[in-house]
Amino acid sequence: MTQELLRVCKISDLQPGRPGCYRVHGIDVFVVQYRGEIYALQNRCGHMAAALHHGDFTDGLIVCPLHGAAFRVESGAVEWNAILPPPMSEWVTSDNPRLHRFGELIDAIETLPIKTYTVVIDGDDVLINLQVRSPEDSLQPGAI
């Protein structure tokens, strides 16, 4: 299988610990330099697809701005699920059955891990392979 590497940004564009969002072939990619390594992940939350670069990044955790789900930067794994109020289906005060059904649907949305991309460094260029890494692949980021 041929690996197509695509330029995302330059290392010099990155400030350690401050994520950026870069569009590559129509896909928003979350890129951050953390503890001397560069990581690239999908920029959409695994709960309701909020843009993660608008959230917080601290101690290796990407925290969603919408519902507070958190993901490990090294692997995209869920650190904790979305933080929702008490089940919507229970606190909806309307008699409208559609609102109760909507609450049940919201409550049932699972928080899934986010995709990670292999990072390759070429001089000052940060390159990624947009093909999603499988769980069997190494979780090693691109070395600086």
C-alpha cells in the first residue's frame, strides 16, 4: 500500500501546547506540539462532532468545547465521556412526545474515540497520512 503524505503546516507554525486547526483535502485536522512530539487527530469530537480546536488542551487532553468529552492526544482514546445534564428525557417539562423522544436520542449518543493520523517530519514540514491508523499500528507521533 502506498502512503500519500500531505503537508499540514510547518513546525515553525506551531507553539508548544497550543493546538491549531488545518484543512487538508477537505478534512479539518487538529495539530499540536506536546512534550516535544507533534500529534495530528481529527478535529471533530467523537460525541457530537464539535470542532475540538475551540476547546481546551491541557496535560495531553483535548477537551470538547460543547459537552466536555476528553480525548488523549497520543491515541485519540476517550478519557471521559461527554458531560451532560441529567437525562434530557427526564427533565423535559413539555407534554410533547417529540421532545421526550429527542431527549432519549441525545442521552443515547455514545462518545467514540477520535481518529489519529501518522505524522512525518520533513525538515520544517509537518506531513500526515490521512489514512486512519488502525489499533494495531504504533501510537508513535512524529519526532521533531
